[in-house]
Amino acid sequence: MTSAAKENGGPRSGAEVFLPDGLLGFEDLTRFTIVEDEGAQPFCRLQSQDDPEVMFIIVDPVIIYGNDYAVPLAESDRDILDLGPEDVVDTWVLVAPVEGPERFAANLKGPVVLNTRNRVAKQVVVYNPAYAFRHPIRMADTASDRARLKAQVYR
């Protein structure tokens, strides 16, 4: 399995996603769309189709944690995602505003894994003490820093 976000430069805006179990705390919302907003990269919106007022900010965890970020999947998770040996997955983490100089944090313990073939996704829990529920995101100071960071990640 590989990551389509890294290979293709990110998600396709408007891509529909089905989360059969919903997200933690939002189990009744199962249909979402990934939306890329110009000028907001590398962040995207995970917009609920079941409740248009519900939206989450997501980002590729490699951008904020590096290539060492890994999400082990249980067999039951692989079954829900209907993952085959050749399937490509995207991994996203939810972003939330926080107090302090970073202003935003990512939930590295609760990523969303997406099978790009069938557009089925699942939020999983990662039991790794190196990952935090509120991993600080240090925003690039300038547009050139953001462009350089994006080029490094999506090469």
C-alpha cells in the first residue's frame, strides 16, 4: 500500500468518502467530501454531506510529523476498508484550534485512513506513545516556506 496524497500531490477536490462507522463522536455522519481550498494547502476540509454544518480540517500527517508516521491496521480495519494488496491508501489527521503560539494541533492518535479505490474510510486509534492527541502544528512563516515544505512532501 502506498499513499496517493504523496504520489499525486494531494486529494482530488470534491472526492466523496464513505465512513461506515463515522468519526468518533459523529458516528451518525457517514458521507463526506474532501474539499481543497485554494490558499489553504496543505490543509483540506472533510465536509459532511449528511449535515452541511459539520466540517473538519484535515492534513496529511507526513507534513507535520515526517515520514516516520505509521498507522498499523488491524485485520478488522482492513476488512472494513476492503483493502487488497495493490490498494492505495491516503492517511489524514484531524486538525483543531488550540491556545498558544502554534494555534493548531493535529490528532495523531486518531487518523482517518482512506482506501482510494473504493473511497471507503475509517478512523482508527493508534496506540503509539510517540503520537499525541494534540500534536502542535508549527505554521510556516512565509508563503515560500509553505511552498518549499509542500514540494518536499509531495515530491
